[in-house]
Amino acid sequence: MEREPRAEKVSVVEDVRERFEDAEAVLITEYRGLSVSELAELRSALRDAGTTYKIYKNTLVRLAIEDNAPDGMHQMLVGPTALAFVENDPSAAAKALKTFASNNDALIIKGAILSGGLLDEAQVRELAELPSRDELLASIAGGLAAPLQSIASMMNNLLSEVSGLLQALSDKGGATKDSGASEQSDDSAVAEIDSAVTSAETENVTNETSDETEITGKETEPVAEEQSDGDQATKED
């Protein structure tokens, strides 16, 4: 007679299955040789990376993922196994594991499930070298800030140049008006001089004409007298 699984095991298998479905990635480790305090330290470091570190029996994990396990997954489920369920950033979780393992030889990184595929230990360590999501966002924000600062600087320079150009045009317009006014003033002065000269010339011409008339008048009178005397001489002859 086949025995039915106990309720506790069913509950654990269901919990493991749900965690696998909800996780962005699952990192597989072996914790043999770690003390309770060291495990607590590791859990804290992973928690800061948005990751939950859980210890399960290998048989229950196999039951939970038997229908969806990638090839090679079951071979990693040997020895004291603990799973790191990543909620957000696989790179940050891998980085936390790698940092802890570098100071604690007892922690063994076996591999990971990421996007339905299986990673080995070397690939998990490579994943740890990638920028975290926060680092990428900071880099993107910095990359966007630089063009915005350049645009702001360019706009300020452009506004400054436009302001300078407008000021230059304003100054030039004022100078042109002053020049025009000066030219008009000069033209008026020239016109006045021309008028005075013309008036003077007219007066001179008038005076000369008057003098010529007076001279002509004086010279014609003797001629008239001579003609009168000639007539009289003719008559007497």
C-alpha cells in the first residue's frame, strides 16, 4: 500500500514550487561547514540584495521542480543544499554570494537557474562581475545628465549670444540715429550756407547790374548830345 505524503512535506513542496515560479533567479549553494552565526551573516547579506536564503531537503526540492527542472539541475542537488531566491537583481545576489564565499571557504556555489536556463559555478561568478541594477540605473542617469547639462550650457550660451546681438543691434541703431541726426544737422548747415552764398551772389549780381546801368546811363547822355549837335550842323549846312 502506497503511503501518502505527510501534510508538512506537501506544504514544503508547494512553498518551494511557488518560490521557484516567483523568483527572478535561483542560486544553488552548499553550506556544509558554516556555523549558525555565519549562516545568519550570509542571510543578512543576501537580504540586503533582495534575496531570500532557504534550506530544504534535496528530495523535496526535486519533487517541487520535477516537471520544470532544466537539464543538470538534479545533479546539483546533493549534499546540504541551500537555495537563494532572487526577487529583483540576480547580479547583486551573485555578487553577495561571491563576496561571502571569498571570505568563507565552507560556502560552495554550485550554479543557478536564470531565465529557465542552468548556469554553472563559473557563470555565476561571471554574473557577479556584471553591474547591479542600481549601478546600471545610476550609470544611465549619469549618462542622461551629461547631455542635459550640455544642452543647458548650450542654451545659456545661445541666450547670452542673442542678448549680446540684440544689445549690439540696439547700440548700432542708436548710433545710426545719432549719425542720421548729425547728417541732417550737417545738411541743414550746408543748406543755410548755400542759401547765404546764393543770397550774397544775388546781391552782388544786383549791385553789379545797378552799377552797369548807372555807368551806361552816364555814357549815353553825351552820345545823345553829340547826335543832337550833328543834326543841328546838318540843318545849318
